[in-house]
Amino acid sequence: MDRYAIFVDAGYFFAAGAQAAFGDHTPRKQVTLKSSTAMLVALCAKASAIADNLPLLRTYWYDAMPGPRLTLEQSELAMLTGVKLRLGALNSAGEQKGVDSLIVTDIIDLARNRAIANAVVVTGDEDLRIAVHVAQSFGVRVHILAAGDPAKNVSPSLQMEADSVDTLDGDWFSNHLKLIPTVRKASASATPVVPVSHIPTTDKTTTEEIDTAVAPVIKEILENIASEQLAQLIQHFSTQKIVPPEYDRCLVAKTSANLGRRLSGDEMRHLRGLFVRAVKARTATTDLSIPPTIPV
């Protein structure tokens, strides 16, 4: 079949991409995409040129679940046309587990079924060498697309096995990645966050007291969120009601601190509902510009 597919190891993409863009090792939780759609459009353009401008089957995005819920970024990627989100797991050390095996299985299955003629793989892991070897035995050309300098972050044996090696350079990643500040200057009236495990449990408060405690927290989150992330949240809540973990942790912890105790399950569901409604209320005042189309 004269089509190609893109396979992205997200752990490698963010780690090596951040180093290429910013020059330092940056923890994953401090790096995010400026725009998932714009990044994928640019990635598809690069991959298409490598794959002789064949039609794209789809983009496979391999990542790890940070907890029981998808991050906002993962949720947005999963909803994009032509993108298949494939998830491994994180161990206690924050390392991805099961991702490489998913990539190997998908590449080999697509090659065996003659679904693709070219595979463009964004990775540097030597463990992917067997997938390259088997796919080539079925006539598939496999191209490695490195994040930054392949001499630094792509296994030499993987480079030798691949049909070609190309690069997404530091400028490319600078255009599509941004750093999330680790410490944000708090206002004079901001309430310090007390770890939930240190907050005592007392009798339930009234709904009005919960609403009063969560109101400034929601206001603070929405005032300090970038317009791109707000648009992503609005889009996210158009199809589901689950609060992404990167916002849920702050929402629950700061509301608990304001009340001076831990929240019950019902109370957490209530404040999450308030957050969802507050985000949806921004729809009328937020410019949700139409994103560029991802090639398919």
C-alpha cells in the first residue's frame, strides 16, 4: 500500500526536543506544546517529504498515563483527526513502561499487512531496531526522525538499521514547545497550598462554604492560564466532564487549604463541576480560532 505512517515516542519527543530547543535537561512536566494541531501540521509536512509525499495513513502518538486520567494535552491529541493515541504506563520513578513494545507491535503489524510503504519514526531508542529490521523484511522503508542532533540522542545501531536519518532541529522545537514556569509569583492574598495529607478531616461544610472556598481558586487558575490552554480546556469540556490532572490537583489542593481540611468525594465532584461550568462560561468570550488542517 503506497501510504506512510508516523510513529512518535512522546517521551523521547519532549525530552530530546526540549534539550534541542532550550539547551538543558527539562522535566517532562515543565514542557508542553504551544499548539498540538500546529505541531502535527509541521511534523506531517516534514515526514511527508521524507516519505516521498505519499498519502498519510495516520500519526501514532505513544505516551504514558500520568495517573487515572489523561492530561489535557493527551486528550486533545486523541481527538484530532488522523491521530491514534497509544498509552503505556508510568512507573514509580516516572519512567515510561510498555511504550516501546507498542511501537514495535504497530510497525510490524502494519508492515506485515501491507498497510504502509514507509514508516517515519520519531525516536532514538535502540530497542526499536528489531521493528525496523522486521518491517524492512516486508518491503517497508523505515526513516528515523531525530529530535535534535542524532549523534547525541539516537542509538548508532538504530541509525545503521534505518533507511534514512533526518532531524527536527532546535528551531523547529522552539516553534512548537514552551516551558511551564515551575514557580509562579503569588498574589499577596494568595493562600499557601497545604499538602492534602496534612489537612485534618472535619465535619462537612455547607455547599455555600464550598462554593466560597473554590471561587478564588477557579478565578486564579483561569486568570493565569494561557489563551491556547484555555481554548484546549473549552474544547476538552465540549466532549467530556473529567478535569485534566494538571488542573485537578491545584483545584482540590487549594480548595482544601482554603477550608482547612480534606474534601469528601462528593465535595470534590461538586467543585470539579463548578470548574467545568466556569470554563464553559468562557466560550462566548474566548476566540477559538479555527486551527490549520492536519494532512490525512
